[in-house]
Amino acid sequence: MSLLNTLNLTYPIVQAPMAGATTPELALTVSDFGGLGSLGAGTTSPEVLNEQINTIKSRTDRPFMINLMVLSEHESNTFTSDIPAWLDEYYQKNQIDISLPERPALRFADQLQVLYDNPVPVASFTFGIISAEQVQRLQSLGTCVVGTANHPHEAKAWADIGADAVCVQGVEAGGHRGGWLPQSANDPMGLLTLIGQTRACTDIPMIAAGGIMTGQDIKAVQAAGAELAQMGTAFLTTDQCGINDTYKQALIDASQGLRSTETRLTRLFSGKLARGLLNNYLRDFAQFECADTLPPYPQLNAMTKFMRADAAKRLDAEHLSLWAGQGVTLVKNESTDTLLTRLIKGL
């Protein structure tokens, strides 16, 4: 049976789970339209996540997806690096007060427990892989399990532990890379190459992500072997998205030729590779773009949070993480329903 039927979707559209950008309203709008709405919950506390799940359940009987970031206890619990000297100097120069939290990230185990206690139709995972036992427990609760892969080996690993599907994320995608194996960072694959090579090593159903902006793009990835298309950047400038106005305007400006449309894969914001619009922060500190010397994710992410919060307060797009994929020139300032209607006309 196809994923469209398994998930009870009308259209092969998955709204990407972008942590910090997705809202229950966005997920509801997409799910009620007939796609798969989702919440990026990797940075959401268990209490708030439980409330958001209840909100969505109370307002729709359509399927929706919750996405979590897979982090080990050590990764989420421990600072092993100091704030880099160049970042500390930036804070002092701009008189930004910083106070690092006790731990760099929320505990994954606590977030996953919410999905055991309050089951959801679809759960997806990024930044790592869970165990076969965890997959089976979620499935026993009626949850469809979706992994994330940047490399065919990662897709096969998800297939081997019994996941229902895998989201294959090409190098074109905006935001954080979802893979965890060295191969996925060392030799990033374009989406069509990734789909083809994944199909050659496993028959797990695929959701394609990366640079998909139009109905024609959706048809192209389906022709290549994916069943559904996951889209993030296209939704960022719609009315239901939760990003701040400065970020949203930077994306619209790029689409209108008012700022550079160049995107870049960088570790400078979080310690993990992510694609965003080029801005002054990425230009000014490019010399420090080195995986061997930067604090790893989520430590650097916790360290740059104060810069990003200050930039948001000052309406300064040059020091925000302007996550966007290579299709950013096609974003539009429109309602979520208008985007969805435009997409299905191209199918």
C-alpha cells in the first residue's frame, strides 16, 4: 500500500517539521487541506509538546506528524567546549549578556516519552537513529515511524530497524542536515542522486526533501521514486508560519532580488551543518568554519542563542540564522491555503 493511503492523505505534500518555525496552526491548515502537517518539536519542552499535540487532536481528525531530534544523554547534558574566543569577543563588543544554561539541549528521552503517553499518527526523527525496540513501541501505539537520511546507508539503517518510511533529504534542503553518518557530511548528495542510490539499496518508502517548491517539483521526485514530497522553505513565508518578521522579510527580499539569494551550508550557528541565506555573520566569521575546532551541536547552538535573540530584538537579519533551501527565490508572501492550492494545481 502506498504512503498516501497508509497515512490517509489526499495530496502527496508533507509540510516540513522545522523547529522554531512550525506552529499548531500551520500543521492544522496543511493536514485539513489533505497534506501532512507537522511540528518540529526538537527544541520544545515535553510539557508544551503535550499541549500542542492535544491542541491539534482537538481540532482535527486528520493525520499529523511530530518530529524530534535524536540526541544522546551525553550530547544533550554536557558542555565539553568553551565559548569560542571570536564569539565571546562579539558578545563583549556588542555588550550582550550571556548566561549558558545548565545543559545545551532538552533530553530526547523526555520528549520521546510524550509520544508514548500521547500517541500521534506520525513521528519522524532527525540527527540520529532510534532503536528497533523504540520503533516497535511507537508502531504498537498506532504511530507511523519516519526516519531522516542524507545518505543511502542511513536510509538502509532505518529500513533495517523497521521504520515505515524514510525522508531522504538532498543537499538542496534548507535548515539542518538530518543525517548522522560521516559519509553524509563528507560528500553531500543532491536529491535525485540520493533517491536513486537509496532505491538501489532498499525498498523502504521514501519522502523526498530538498529544493522542492512547485507542483512540477513534486511530480519530478515522484517520477524518480519518492512517494511524497516534503517542503519547508516554501512554507516559511506563509501566514501560519512562526518565524519572526525580520527573517521572513529577508527571504522575501531574496525572492525579489533585494538581497543575495546565495545560500550556504554552515556549522557556524549550531555546530551542525545547516543551509541558510548568506549574511554578515557567515561572511565575518567564515575563517572559523571548521568542524574540528567548532563546538559540536547542540553546544554551539546554545552558545549562539544570545546573538540570535539580540538580532531578533534589533530587527537585524545579518545575525539571524536565515535557514532556507536552494529554492528560496520562489518563496511568496501568501497564505498557507494559497500556497497549497497553487501546489495541487501543478500536480
